[in-house]
Amino acid sequence: MLSIAERSAMRLDGDLVDLAHSARHVDRVDSPADRLRSLRLPLTSAHIVSGLAAAWVHGAAPLPDVIDVATLRHRRAEVPAGCRALIRRVALHTCLDVDGVRVTSPLRTAVDLLADDRDDDVTRTAIRLLADDPRELRWAIPGSGRSRIERSLARLEGLDLVSRR
């Protein structure tokens, strides 16, 4: 374990970079599990990390100020401090297991970001990075909530993902 002075010197020298609430050596490749662990939140298998936090875990967005966490309906769990509880149906087949915690898949994350109220450059860039195929993204938009579907489709058209292929 390094002392605070040694870690500070390594940061100043450019050998360490900040990663959420921890630091990593610049030569180390960050994995989704590393990013999730660096949050240092007491997340369990009953939690599902989603939204921009999931995009960050997948490496497609900067770390958001608030971590969005959904819980399984049949296993309600306390949401850790600093997290926003989401009331949303999340099918388990649309999640990935990252270090024992469920995180929405890149496709599901893109669909959730399309439907969210937040519409800014960070969100649009994350959707572009997470969506491999715009047709797949269009068909993954859930069939419930008419206003959510219409908003999602309108945003998808506005992103103009087809022109980049």
C-alpha cells in the first residue's frame, strides 16, 4: 500500500489516473468490472445498474453524478446512498453479470437512454457508441408506454445513425 504522499506524487507525474473513487495506473486497461468496483458501492445481485451509469461501466460515457440503480421486483433491496432508485421493468435477459452485479446490456442501455428525459451531447454520444446496429436498436424499443415509444423513435431518427454506416 502506498502512502498518500507517494500516490499524490504518482498522480502529479502522470503515472496514476482517477477512476471514480479510486485511481489506476495509466498502463492498466480498464475493464467494466474495474469501473464497477471503483464506484465502491454496496451493490448486490438484486441491483441492476442502468442509464448513464451502465454506459459508463461499458466505457461509453463519463461517470455521471448520480448512479441509476433498479432492483428486481421480487427481491427489493435498499438502494445505496448516492444512487437514484429506478422503478422500471428490466428483463434479466437484457442484463449482463459484471463482477456479481447486473448491468444493463449495451443495447438495453441505449434503449433506456433514448427513452430518458435527459437529452444532451453526453447521452447522444453514449447511444451512438452503444448501438452497433440502428435497426436492432429500433426493434429493441419496448412496446409499452406510447409516449415513451414515440419519444424514443423521434430521438433515434434525430441521431441519424444510419448515415454513419
